[in-house]
Amino acid sequence: MTASDPALASSDPTPAPKRWWQRPLALAVGPRGTFVPEPAERVAEYRAGQFSAQLTDAPPVVCIHGTIAGPECFTPIAQSLRARGRLVYSLSFGSRGTDAITANTAEIAALIHAILADTGASQVDLVGHSQGGYQAMHLLTSGSLAPTQVRRIVSISGCFRGVPHPRWLSLRLARRVAGQGFADLLTRLPWELPTAPPQSPPLLSIASRTDLVVPFSSSLIDDQQWPGARTILLDGHAHHTIFAADEVVELVTAELS
């Protein structure tokens, strides 16, 4: 499978499907839309270095969704970036992000390596929402990607410090409803930021003070914690719609221009 293949949706080989009673209950709710993959001819032009007003030489953009989400959530951002000549890939992984965090990291890294190989690019830009924001950082701190393979990171409501664990929510119920990935965010992730590896790329964290799922305190980061990092706090955006807000699309587009 190549990165230009419309079937670029999960790493190969594909894990054995879970039986219906083992799948998180949240997966009963399907994606709300679709995501159009990059046309093969645009990828071929990029690989050949045939840059024009319709295609720039900037790195491909890789979008990483959150838990119980999918690639379709990045459609507004992708449309904005593609209008400016960018190649954009929006990944689908880990049973909509509900698989274990470490398994998701490995799958995302494999997909990004495939994109680099298919396009001939040496770097990518990463855009992540929720768990995807954490994964964009974790790809580097875990060594799954070299820092030099990423030019910029943009996180939208990224749960860098995990998600608060309500007392009433047992881990068993969390896994049953939203999968192991959600349970990992509640328990296993450190509440202190990991040390940024040398040569880490600049990181922009966009968060909302009115996010009731990932508190903005989990998304806060500055250049003392990650070289070149900064946080922009917004108001009035819910967790599951912030990525489609006009001002967020504009911020992401400007950061990656």
C-alpha cells in the first residue's frame, strides 16, 4: 500500500477485527462525513518536483484525529490547505483511535513513513486533534519519528497531560464505552510534559477555555517546555467542533503557510 492509495486507512497487516461485544460502544456511531484522499496525479507531480501555483514544495501535511473520531473531521482544514497547494493526508488508525495508545503510535508512525517514501519528501507537517495532538508530540518523544522528519506541529485541543479521570468512571467502563486508548489517556499518560528531543520542531497548541472534554490546562505549552512552542487560547469552542471553526482553520493555515 502506498500513501497515494485511496485505501490508505490503516497499517498493513490489519489487526484481526474484534467481535461485536468487544468493540467500544462508541463505535456504533459512525463517522459524520467523508475525506477525499490526495489524487495520485498530484502526488506524482510532487514526487517529480513539478511545483506550480497549484502545488507547492512545502512538506505534506499529515492530520491525526482523536479518540472516537476519524479523518473526516479535518475536511475544512484540508480544503483550506489544498487551496494553497499543499498535499494533505488525513489518517485513519486504531479503530477510530480507540486502540491502545502505544499501538496507535506505532500505526501512525508506519503510515507517516509510507507517506514520506511515496512522496519523496524528507519532512511532514503534523496537525493533531485531541489524542492526535498528544500523538504528534509522542511520535517524537518516543523515537517513532526523528525530529528532523517533522517541520512543524499544530495541536488542536491536544491532551498533552492526559484527561481528568472522574471518580464515578471506572476504567472498565471507560474501556467498554470508548476503548483502551481513552482509558490510557485517563491513567497511563504522565501529567508532566515529556522532555523535548534535540532539534524538535516548533509547536503551536490551539485550545479552548470552554472545552469540557480536554481542559485547556492539558494543552498549555510554552518555549520553556518545548523549544519554539506557544499556546493560543480561544473561547466558545466545544471539543468535538473546534477543528471546524473558521478561526481555527485560519490559524492552522497561517501557521503552516
